[in-house]
Amino acid sequence: MIEIDIHKRLHGAHGDMDLDVSLEIQKGEFIALMGESGSGKTTLLRVLAGLENAEGNINVEDVLWLADQKMLPPQQREIGFIFQDYALFENMNVEENLLFVNNDKVLAQRLLEMTELSRLSHRNVKGLSGGQKQRVSLCRAMMKEPKLLLMDEPLSALDPAMRTKLQDEILKLHETFGTTTIMVSHDADASYHLADRIWVLDQGKIIADGHPEEILLKTSTVTYTLSV
């Protein structure tokens, strides 16, 4: 289980606001984090990753990642993080990007096979399409078999066909490795098909938390927030 109880003052789309989140996540859950731009979604991911500090506590399977502003360094947290801009090493090929994280060639080959990238393993990442780069980023994030996978809009820059393909690959990796996953998304369709739960963040507060069907089909109060 992951227990989150954090507070952080930040500047949002509508001025200063407080990010106040208190939630529990069961091991292996897939969470879609939705909400208006500037509501604090990416900041929440960065706090979980240890890239930003906050007040409060983060407890991951009885290991304190944050306690009274004492932070466990990012490299000691068992996380994978997929950034919006891929954040790949462009002086390396596909396989080298994965092995930089964890020098396990067997795992790297397994991940590349699962995402149909094996034939590109020795190609420099600068020559890849956006969809291929995102799949490499996904594989790299899984190289340490993280307890928590964080994804910031992983589908946003892809065409519909590639978005569907990557969506399937994300779910396959999530289920195969039993990873707990939090995905920031504005894509209601992807969130509906991937997530066990949807959180809706508005001005730093969780205003809805429930099953995708409940949130997307039955909760009229968040219609505007989900449509932005």
C-alpha cells in the first residue's frame, strides 16, 4: 500500500493555491490523474518522485519516502518516471538507454520484445518517431521493475493508431510486472480503459476519486474539469 498525505503551496493557473492530497493506493492499482491544466497534477508526480519537496508524509510499503520534510532521495525510491519530453539520451542507441538504468541485458531484451522494438535496439534514438521514443521511454522506466510507475501525459503527442498501441503496451507491462501506476492524462478514453481508479484534481484538491465508469459517466460535477 502507498499512503500519501502531503501539502505544498504553489502557483497554479488561477493564482496561488495549496496542493493538499491525502489518499491511499493499493499495490498494483492503476490510477489515472485528471484535471484542468495548472491544477497540480505534474507537481504531485514530482513530489512522489522526490524531485520536489513538500510537507507531510509518503509511506510506500512501510518505507518512508517523505516524513516531516525529510526526503528519501529519488535514486533510492523504487520508481519509474515517464516525462512528457521522453528525456532520452540522444547520444545513445535504444538498448544503451535501457542499460544505462540497469545493466540487465536479459530484462532489456524482454522489454524491447514486449513493445516490438527489438529490431531497433541498436538505432540511435534521435532517428526514432515520437511513438517509438515514447515506447523506449516506457521500457527504460521499467528497467528497475519499479514499485511505482509515474507517467506524465504519455499518450498526448501520438496519433490515434499509435496511442491505441502504446495504451495496450502500457497495460501489458503494468499487469506483467505488477507495478502500481499513476498516469496524468487528459484522455478520457485512455483513462477509462486503463485505470482501476480515476482521481480528479482541481485547484490542488482531489474532488473526485472512484471507478472510471463512476467518474466519467456518472459524475456531472467534473465535466468541465475533464474536458479541458
